[in-house]
Amino acid sequence: MPGSILSRIAAVFGWFTALMVLFKIIFIAVYASAIGITGLSDVLQVLAHGFPMDLSVAGYFTLVPVLLTVARIWGAPRVAGIAGKAYAWISSTVLATVFAADLVLYGYWGFRLDMTPVFYLTTSPASAMASARWWEIALGLVGIVSLISMLARGYIKWILPLGVKHFPAATLRQRSRATALALTLGALLIIPIRGGLTVSTMNPGRVYFSRRPGLNHAALNPLFNLLYSASHQQDFSSQYGFMAPDAVDPALRSLYAASATVSPVFPPQSAFSPDSVLTTPRPDVCILILESFSAHLLPVQGGEPVALCLDSIARAGVLFDNFYASSFRTDRALPAILGGMPAIPSASLMKFTDKTERLPAIASRMRDAGYSTRYFYGGDANFTNMNSYLVSSGFSEIVSDRDFPLLERTGKWGAHDHVLLSRATADIDGRSGKTPVLRVIQTSSSHEPFEVPYSNPAFAGSPQKNAFAYTDSCVGAFMRALRQSAAWERTLVVIVPDHLGAWPTGLDDPAARHHVPLILTGGAMRHAPARISTYGSQNDIAATLLALLRLPHADFPFSHNLLDPAAPHFAFFSEPGLAATVTPQGTAVIDAATGNRLAEPAGTSSDWPRAYLRRLAEYVDSL
């Protein structure tokens, strides 16, 4: 019997280990080019460095069969057999679902599966699935069900019967010894589960080995990464404790010093003065948040001739050339744009409603100053806890998909942008102007799957470009209507994308991915056109706008006035796999899992993003 016990548990452990390796090989085959595989040596290194994590996951999956083996030893073969088959189907469902989701989502997001899609699905399943076409969903479900069936049947046929025939004939002594052996083997699984016997337990950073992020991504096990993400949604200070606490302030002072040397701000001045920028102290403010736009769509910023209306607006307004998106998804961007709160790599702050309620926000500050506050969005405002964030941020009126007739909700994300912007235009035309208004308009049509009611022959081969051209045309129509309205002379318009751009795809340079325009325009602006080369990111909008309105912003610790020559001017952005600071000297990039340097041009320091991220994490933990 001992031999049967050993072979049974070893077979189970080997089965799950083999599946982990097989899934990894499939991932490498699918994404070889995207992750930077250059030869067999890269493949072998990925497999070797990722193997301890695969063993860890296999160890977790083997624990239940160990207990079922003990049950069978003590004379419950029928129950153990049924439970074993149930476990085969359950474990196969988990494996197939996670593997398939990871394989699909990596192509969109560029990082291995974590809690992000779970957060999306639990807040609004319809919106979470809006990026996919129906046939993609159907094909995916068929594939997942087929894979589940294959895995479960294989386990039941080849693994479950091992050693069964020896158990009923065992004596009490044999059963006791077999139980002790099974439990000992189960206890030994703690070694691969922990990743060895050292003090450090298994974590994503343990498999990182290359300066090429794609190879590190390939080495990660998506199941482990998902579990690790689920269990590390708190205590961010510990998660990003890449440097000693007493080293943080000196590093930040060095960053501020490096960002102090910038070109003159607009208009040229030695000290910031709102009167030199605006014609009125309390203008109406309209913030346009454009889904997935980037600087690469504007010829004025060296991009392709796609967003020509926005390009014209930028040329006639005040354009910030060296401006960067805080993160990669809208739920992480909104706190940056509307609350001066940079995104952390591993979690969406909007998930933590208890924390977002305590964040400072533009809308609440302006509402306290007498502004009416309204938010316009064509989609589901409950997606990613957006509604709760907007309410706690100070928005008194929120227009979302449910406020549009069913016939106008023809897009995958709800009402298309021309419908949304027409609604906002009607709101502007219907107001008397006696009370200043903050309007935030968030577009959605230029999101995957890029299906829009518009067809530009110039972009017939690119659904992405066509979708951007559609939203651009809607923005152009909105701005023309605004110029013709009585509200134009008293309006300040702020235009900014929500996150890093969806076009072009495959950019290796993180700074290039996050490069977006920031445009100030409207009849309330004194001086235009102008181009400003000051460095900044979305979290700087809060301090800049509030300073223009003569409203306090000292409680926005990560926001700096882009128009103040005395303020530090640099950008910070993050993704699940990295964090970076951008200064005139270049972009310093670190790996968000390990803190290791990924890029450190001359004149920069990888300690800058490490220190900034730690200070940011400490602030989030304190909320």
C-alpha cells in the first residue's frame, strides 16, 4: 500500500505540474513575438525560471486529492470516488477558465491575469463583456467547455484509478501507516507551495529573471498571479517597499530638483497668476475625457492624421506637449483626472469605496465654491464602482445609459458619442449662466471592439482608427456648437484622454504608450494658441484647474500646478508591471513586482519611481 499511496499522490502532483508547463508552452507559442522570444534559449529560461511557481500551484491542487486519498484508505471508497470525480471537474473548470481568460486578455492588456477582470465582472458583467463580439464570446465558451471536458476526463481516466485496488484489503495497521504516509506527503507539499525552505515565500518577483518584461510575464503562472493579486489588495506600503523609509524623501527631493529646469510656462511669467490665463474668475468648466485617445493620433504632436478635429482644437488652444496618462484603464484614470490621485500598479482605487470617499476631488471643491456639478457618460455608471466614486467626489447629477431611450443605446458600451455629446450640448444651451457649472463628459465609443456608426474610407482597414475618427468628429461637432452658444465666452474646456492610447499597438516604449495630449481651450482663455513643453501627468490637472479658479488645492498631495514656474514638473505613470517617472532628462522605469531597474537614462534615477510609488502606497494605506 505505501507504494500505491506514493504513486497516487506523485501522479496527481505530476498531472497538475505537467498542465502548468503545457499551458506555459502554449502561451509562449501564441505570444512569442509580443513577449520578445528570440530563440530556444529564451524559451528554456522562461520554463526554468517559472517552474518553481508551477510547482507551487501544482502543490495547492494536490492538497485535496491527499485528503480524498485518506478517506479512501479508511473505507469510504464510494464517497471518495464521487468526490474525486467532482474534484476532477471542479479543478478542470478552474484551470481551463483561468488559462483561457489569461490567454485572451494578455493580448489586450499586456499583463498576466489578476483581479482586474474579476472586479469588472462583479460591478457590471455586461460592460465587462462589451469589448468582445458575440461570436468571440461564443467561441470562447465552446473552447473552455471543451478544454474542461478534456482535462476532467483525462484526470478521471488516468489519475483517479491509481492505487485504488490496494485500499480495501488493507489491515488496520496498514491503513494507519498509509494514512501517516499520505499526510506526511501532504505536509511536504508545503515546500513547493512556499517555493522552498527559505524565509521568502513564493511571490511573482521570484520568477523574474530578465530585463525584458515580456519574458518575465511568460514565466509567471496566471493562477498564482490571480491568487496573489486577490490576497494583496491591501497593505500597499509593504508591497512597494522597494527602498528604506528614510531614503524616500532624499530621492523625492532629487526628483523635484531634476524637474525644476523646464521651459517657460504659459504665459511667460515669474509667478503664477490666474488673471493672466482666464478672463473670468468663475468660468463654466467642461472636462472632455476621451476614451483611449493618444498623442499618436494628432499630427501636431507628430502622430498620424486621424483625429483631425482634435488636432485643429489643439493648434488653436493651449497644448501641453509632454503630458502622460496615469494608467491603462478608465477606473484607474478617473481618480487621477478628477482627484489628483495617481494610479498604483496592482489595484484600482475605485474598488475601495471606503478609501475613495476620503479622497479630495475637483468636483467637491468646485461644488463648495458654488458650482453646479454634472457628469455625462453613455455607458453603465455602476461599472467598476464608478457611480459611487462620482457621487462621493461631489457630482450632483450623473447622466448615464439609463437616462437615454433604449433606441439611443445602440453601442456595445451604451449610447454612442454623438448621442452623448448632443445631450451635453442641450444641457449647455438650456442653462442661464447665472450659476457656474462643471460638466465632465466621458466618451466611450472609441473602445474595443471599436464598432461605431461611422465609416471613413481612409480607415477602411483599421477599425481602431475609424472609431477614433468617429469620436473625433463628434468632438468637433460639440466644440462648434459650443462656440456658437452664449456659453462660449465664459467657458474653459479641458480635453484629455482617459488612459494610455489604444493606437498604435505594440509600442515597446512605456512613455510612448502613455503619451497623451492635454488641451485647454474655450472663450474664457486669454492667450491662445500656445504650446507648453512642461512635463506633467493627469494627476496634475486638479491643482492646475483649481489654481486657475483660485480654489485651495494643498490637500491634493500628488498634484502640481502645470502653470506655476515654482512647482515641480514631472510625470508619473504605472501599469500592472511597471512604474515610471518622466523628466526632461528621460524616463526612469522600474518593475512593479520587484522594484528592479528597467530603464535609467543618464541624468535620471530608478530611485525616483521607487520613492514616488512608496509614498503613494503609504498615502493610500492611510486613507
